[in-house]
Amino acid sequence: MAAHVMQPRTYLAVFAALIGLTVTTVGLDLLVRYQVADLGIWQHPLALAIAAAKAVLVILFFMHLWYSKPVTRMVALGSLLWLAILMGYTLTDYLSRTWIHVAGY
């Protein structure tokens, strides 16, 4: 079976998208840091969404998951499911704790 050959144009487009998303992340940080915009509770979910988009681009194109066999895709999805399970258990522990305020901290 011959390997799929990707065009350099595809790599350049993905590279440009990654650079654009990185500039967006830095711009978001600068807006919040210098108090130009107050994103409130949306700051962290927005930053995580940008990071997830960058991760998806890297996984699909640079790791060639887009053109891989279905078994490889299933393994990748299984690892994401496992990550979601671990994060879910971590969050149930974190969110169920009672926090005690200690003076001076």
C-alpha cells in the first residue's frame, strides 16, 4: 500500500492557520493583561478552544491522521476518550471539595 503524499500547499495552509491561532492566543493574552477587554469567565474556555484547534490541526495533518487507516483513527479516538475519563474523574474530585479560607493566604 502506497503512502499518501500531501502537497506542500496543504502544509503551508496548516502552518499559516497555526501561526494565526498562535497570534490570536497572544493577542487574547495581551488584551486581558493590559485590561483592554474583560472576557470574564470566557477567557479560559476561549484559550482552551484555540489550543484544541491547534492540536486538531497538528494531529490531522502533521501526524497524517486525516489519511490514516480506520484502526489508527479508532486508537486516536480511544485515547481522547481515555483523556476525557481521566479529566472527568479529576474534576469530580476537585469540584466536590470544600475549600477552607486560611487567613494570610
